[in-house]
Amino acid sequence: MGVNLRELIPQEARREVDLKALKGYAVALDAYNMLYQFLAAIRQPDGTPLMDRQGRVTSHLSGLFYRTINLVEEGIKPVFVFDGRPPELKSREIAERIKRKEEAAAKYRQALELGRLEEARKYAQATGRLTRDMVEESKALLRAMGMPVVQAPEEGEAQAACMARWGDVWAAGSQDYDSLLFGSPRLIRNLAITGRRKLPGRDEYIEIKPEIIELDKLLKSLGITREHLILVGILLGTDFNPGGVKGYGPKTALKFVKSLGDVDKALQAISKLEPGAEVNKIFEYFKNPPCTRDYKVEWRPPNPKEIKRILVEEHDFNPERVEKAIERLKKAYRENLRARQSRLDAWFS
């Protein structure tokens, strides 16, 4: 779920843009975050995911293939960062996620039995699971498409933030705000869901655009440091201490941290409020996350034969539709991916 900072982000630190405004930028994408979005969104009316003839889920591959081509056609240079081993601090959150998925699956089955399809679809969206095979075939597809794939030692979002801090990409791309706590100078949200979307339970649609949040402007507006922001996140609740500290919402958390001023003093105070949460370890994890420099940010020409093998031969995708998409990808590579990254700081200068 990540930390919810939305209420604290002022208008001057965020802006909505069209995809074309991001042309020329390299973005490190939290791959798991995107894949789960595809698993949730790409479903039949009754909530059933896309599957091949053998009953294997293919929603993630469909979303990954066509969304990546859309991004590349707009001149965006995606780098896909995959999670490594889950940190020990996350064990409680992982257990709670499994429980929530099981509860959603039970409600999904019940809604189907009662013929409540819209309700069933809503619960189905919360049941998606990524298996090891699904992750490996996603990596294989991306490599066949010529996209850079980076393996994080632990949290993919942390690795993406490090890459942005080091200047190897312009921003981190994720729906979660944790990227800001990990120190990414810029966070781009909504890249996986850009476009016209139906509002849940309503016959109404909205247009979703990419949203860029700049860390320096956020910190300046709030009058705090990144270390203070991490402390605010701990009070609100993170993947490492789900639920946070009772009684603290965004505004009260910010006020509390600012009132103490000194980071060490605030850290000690929060440790007393949340004695079993290993606050010091959580703080240190966000401040200095495990990251690797063992990667290459390099885009290659697509391999049509391998793409067809994975999608058409292995997973029964429509051959004609895949062929047309490959032609789009080849054209986008020639026009957009061969050029070096540019406009590193142009948008917010």
C-alpha cells in the first residue's frame, strides 16, 4: 500500500501533464507496482482475468506489452525495476496482504453466486497474485521488447529512487509515495493507468493524467527535510509499520515532527509512541535503502521472433494484433529510443 502523503503535497509541488510532455525522459518504473495494477484492471466484466487456453493468467502480459508500447511511442524511456527478496521489516505487511486477498476472494465468490457482477469485479481486483513464473515471463517479454530490466536487491521502489538520485534516470515511476521517502528527486504517478477510466460503482468516467511530484519543492513548502518526511511517514504508517501510530493523520503528524525539530529527538519520541515497530530500523531503511549499481540503462532493438514466441505461441495472444503492435514498437524505437536521454531538468527549471 505504501505511505499516504497525498494530503500533504501542495499544488506547487505537483502538476498534471500529458504523456507527450515527458518525451525524452528516462523513468525507472516500479515493475511490481505496475504489474499489480494490470492484474487488477484488465479483467472480464465478472472479474475473471485474461487467461490463455491452459488457464494461465495473462492480464499482466497484456498490460505490460501494450502500455509499454504506448509509453515508448510518446518518447518516454522506461526502465523496469523488479523487487528482490522482501525485507524482514515487511513481514507483517505481507501477512496482512495475504489475509486481505483471501477475504476479497471469499467476497468475490459470494458476489458471483448472487449474480452481482459489478460487486464481484470490485472484489476480484483485490485478489491478484504475482507468481514467480509470472514475474520471470514479464522480464523475458520486456527484454524481448528491448527494454532495460533491473533487478533490485530488495524493494524495487527503493532501487528506482536510487537510480533517480544518481542521475541514471530522470524520475521514479510508481503509484506509491514511498519513492519520495527513499529520496527520488521526482515521482511520476499514473503512468500505468493514464487515460479514460470509469469511476467505481458509477456510470461516469474521468481522464487520468500523469502526475509529477518534485521532492525539493515538497520539502521546501512543508519546511522540513527528507529525514523529517520519513518520520511523518512512520507516524502515518508504511509497509514496515502498517497502521502507523494511532491518532496521527497527515496534518497532526507533520505538526508533531516540526514541533520537535531535531530529527534524533523526534525519532526517540516516535519510538516511545510505537515501541514495537522498530522505528530506528524503519527510519534507516528509508534513509539508506539497499540498492545496487549492477545494471545498464540501455534500450535495444525489439526481437519480434521472441515476442511472438512468448505472447502468441506460449500464451495464445492474437497474432495479427501482436504483429501490428510490434511494428509500432519498431517504429517507436527508431524514432525515440536510439537517441540519448535529454532534458534532464528542463521541466521544473
